[in-house]
Amino acid sequence: MHEIPVTNDLLGSLLGSIPRVSLAFKPTPLEELTNLSKQLGGPRIFAKRDDLTGLAFGGNKVRNLEFRMGEALAKKADTVIMALDVLSNSARQTTAAAVKLGMKSILVLKGAKPDHVTGNLLIDYLLGAEIHFAETKENQRTVIKQLMLDLTAKGYRPFTLSDSPMFMLSAALAYAEATLELIGQLESLSINPETVHIYLSSSGKGQPGVEVATRSLGLPFKVTGVSAMPASKQVRRIIADSTNNTARFLGINLYVRPEEIKNRTEFIGEGYGIATKECLEAISIAARSDALLLDPVYTGKAFAAILADINDGSLSKKDTVVFIHTGGLPLLFNNASTLKSISDH
């Protein structure tokens, strides 16, 4: 086991030793939101543009898929199956990755097929995914079990990505690597690491990677995850466990307690996918200050946390904010009627 702090080179080497396939456009830009900082009279604000990773509108899952699809190819799969939500960003990016790699993509989506197909689901169809709908998670499992039998009987080599331990682990590995990327960009700007506050939308998958990197390297970054899912009271434990499991997988002697994790649930509002007033305000402010587009499910709520912390003085002019933009922009079109309230003002 490697004792902490480890070096940037060692962490990069450990991450580079894991089987993967190249899919994402990297490094993603680090864009300074100068107009917003001036408007708010607050800290310097940067957006780590992981909405620009490529593959059908991009997003954070493209980084994850380098590891997930790497595992599938290592297992000689020619077909990937995923059990996801009907509005899933992951479904879109997985199907795009499959297309690039010459594989078949089958999505088993929880929920009913909507009367009006738009957003991520529209792109799933455009990319040629085979799509099945299931009312419950139990129904999803039944459909996948039958698909695996039928495909195997026909000579295909199917692999269910969402059943593999790599499904969860990949997000942490991807965002440990993204944090290394970010560190280099901040260093090139001569930004004092003591001033850095990182915010991202995470209900348990991406934040562990940022935690692994910052803690393993001994950096003073302050990391804040903002949940979009109805509060699991165990979210901090989930993130701590995933951080520890990822460190162990990499051979790093790191242990984090749940109480050391900062993940906020007060911006969820009425529930998953339901935009709050603060979220809509954040979407409007980001768009009209620096032409930065956010979605009403994930990134809008995470950005609302930044604005709240600036407004209440938790962040000052001496601080540097980095917002990891995880994508999800097709969800704008699923929420057109809600977002119309912004355009009306």
C-alpha cells in the first residue's frame, strides 16, 4: 500500500494502469466566469467544462465509460446492456460510446415510454439503441435476464454494465483523474490551493474520485458535493465508503470517515428532477452572465449552492470556486415548460 501523501505522478500512474478505452476529449477546458464574478462581487469562479467531453452532448459519464467499456471489451463483449432511468444521461452517453466502438447498445429503462420523445431519450433512438421499458427495478431485472439468455442463444456476447462493480468504481476513478487534470490547470494559473473550493453535483458516484485525489495528494481543497436525489441519510457514508474502496483498489492507504464528507441535500427541493426556484435562478444567472448552460436536474441545483454560499458570505473575494460542470444539457428540453418561466422574465 502507498502511504499518503502520494505524488501526482504516482497517482497518475496508478490510474493509467487500469484497462480502459479512449473516448473523452481531454483535458476539458477550465473556463473563468469573469462576468459572473464581477456581477456578484465575489470570488473568482471557474467552470471545469466536463459538459464538453464529446460523444453526443458529452457529460461526466464519458470519462466513466472509458473504464466501463474497457472492461466490456476486455471480456470480449459485443453487446452492452444497461438498466437506467428513462431520462438518463448515462443511457445516452453509453449508447454513443457503443456506437463509437462498433458495439450494440440495449437500454432497459425504468418508466413508461413518454408520448412525446425528447431530450436524452430522443438521442438514444437517434443513436440506434434497442430500448425496452420496465415499470419497476424488478421488471428491469426480469427483462435483462431474458435478454441475456436470448442474445447468448443467438451467438452474441452480452455484458450488463450496470451489474459490474466497475459501474460504481469507474466514476470515482474518472474523477480522481479529472482532479489531477484540474490541479495542473490551476497550477498554470498560479492559483493558491488554499483558496480553492470545488463544487459538483454528486449523489455518491463522482465525489469520491475528487476526495481520493485531493486527500491522497494532501491538498487543502475544500470539496462540496450537492445531491440531486431525495436525501439518502446515508449519502455521506456512501461517499466515504466509495472513497475508501477506490483508494484500496488503487493501493493507497487512505481512510475517510462519513463525518469528514461534505455533501449537501438542502438544494434537492421537492424531489429528483423537480426544479426549485433557486435552481431556475441559477440557470438564468449562469446563462445570462457567461453563456453557461446548466440543467434543471443536476447542475442547476449544484450551481445554486455556489450562489447561496456567495450571497451569505461563506465564500469571499479571497476564495477561488471551481464548479465541475457534469453536463446533462439534453434535460433542458424535457423541462421546456418549466424553463419558460425564465424566458418570460
